[in-house]
Amino acid sequence: MLCRFQRTLRQPVETQGVGLFTGTDARLRFLPAPTDHGIAFQRIDVAGSAPIPARIEFVAPSQRRTAIACNGVQVEMIEHVMAALAGLQIDNCLIEIDGPEVPGFDGSCREICDLLIASGIVEQDRMREAISLLMPVQVSADDGDVDLVARPMNNNGLAITYQLDYGDRSPISPQNLTVEITPESFVRDIAFARTFVLDSEVAALQAAGYGRRVTHQDLLVFDANGRVIDNELRAPDEPVRHKILDCLGDFALIGTDLRGYVNAYRSGHRQNQDLVRRILLTHQSETRSEAI
């Protein structure tokens, strides 16, 4: 079975921006990390806080986004950073952040990918751990509105199909896409895809205190006729591409490479995370071995 070496950054890089939900300013600093460190976030604005591993056991309940927490300290909206790291196969990295929420940038992870690539990515001297799916694993809603199935695949990679279908009355038309994830395909086909929302949802979100500093340039806002307000699509099926981005970021919470095929129908962060938990209950990771 094909394996790969673990990877980290060549040098630290940093950026800053505004959180989509909380509207807080935050600076991110990505640091190289040793083998088997994994991905972790550290709130440097909270005195004495330790790094929070970006693994499923540290996930905190959160609506419309993925958050991790430990000892009362939380970092929100980590899924786009996690997708960028997983898509580029960066396994070991410490992310320092001086606020509660990762910046949203333009709603995609393209800026993060550009930053990480500019830093340089280097191989390390130990093999990457992986979970290869050996049997189907499924997460479904009782009403059938959501369904996720992960199953074995003939090769050693990860492929994701997402079926986006919000029904006949939705202004966003049904979209279906399959992508086999490699660093090249991720940068080319997925990283640019931005988060999206319906114009009819905006008022309720802002009334709840979310997105007060967000403009139409920070994400895609669809009107009742399916048109994008004050923005332009980067691809006709950009929404489904972003849902694959979210899936990859959530699946990275498994803490290893995932090998198999995942078919997702209308899943969100909670269902993606439930799938990770079920895979961990039914599968064991392959043992790491020191490279010679």
C-alpha cells in the first residue's frame, strides 16, 4: 500500500482578517511543527492557554461552522484552514491566533493556500498515518434530508461526491460534483470556492449578532431568483465546490489521512463530524513506521 512522508511548513507565515460570524479582527501565524504534532490552534490572546488539537474529540457544538475548544478556550470557524492544510497535505502545523474566530477572508481558502505554498512545504522523516475504509460507514437523518456514506475505494486516495439539492423552491439549483483530492486538484478545483448564504437568511443572522462586518464581497449572497448580489461566481457550480471544501476540512478532524470514497447528500458540519466519529469507531489507523 502506498504511503507518504509527513509534511510541514518550511518557515512561519502570517496573515490577518475579520471573522465572518463574530466580526472580530484576528491575526493568524502558521508555524512549522515536528513529526506527529498534527494540527493545533493556540489562542495567544488568552494568557496561559495551551494549543488545542484540531481533532474530533475537541470539537465544540456550533451552528453553521466548526469550532474546537479545551479548558474553556475556543477557536471558531476552523474548517477553511483545515481544508487548506489537508488539501495541501500539510500534516504538522501550529496556528497561533489572537482572537476567537479564524478570519473569513473572501469566504474561500484560496488566500490561505497561497500563503502556505509561499512558505514552502517540506517532507519530514516519518510516514503519515492513514485510515483506509474497509467497510461502508453511514450517517443519515431520519427524514432522509441528509445522507453521508463512506466506503472503500480501489486506489489509495480520497474522493468526495457532494450532491447539493435544497428542493424545488430553493433559488440555488441542484449541483453534483465528484473530486478526487490531491494537492493539485484541491488548488485548481476547490480552494477558490466561497461560502454562500441566501439573502432571505441574512437579516436573521445579523439579528442574532452574526456577520455585521460582512459585505457581499466576503461571501456569495443569492437573491430569491438565484442571482448573486454584488458579486460574480468563479464557477457555475461554486456552491457545491465549497461544500466539498467544508467536507474536507471536517474530515481532517480524523487526525490522519483518510482513504476511501465519500458520497454526501446535503450534509453540513454536524453530519460530517458524526461521520468522522463513526469511522473512528469502526476502523483503526495503519501503524506509522520510521522512514529509513
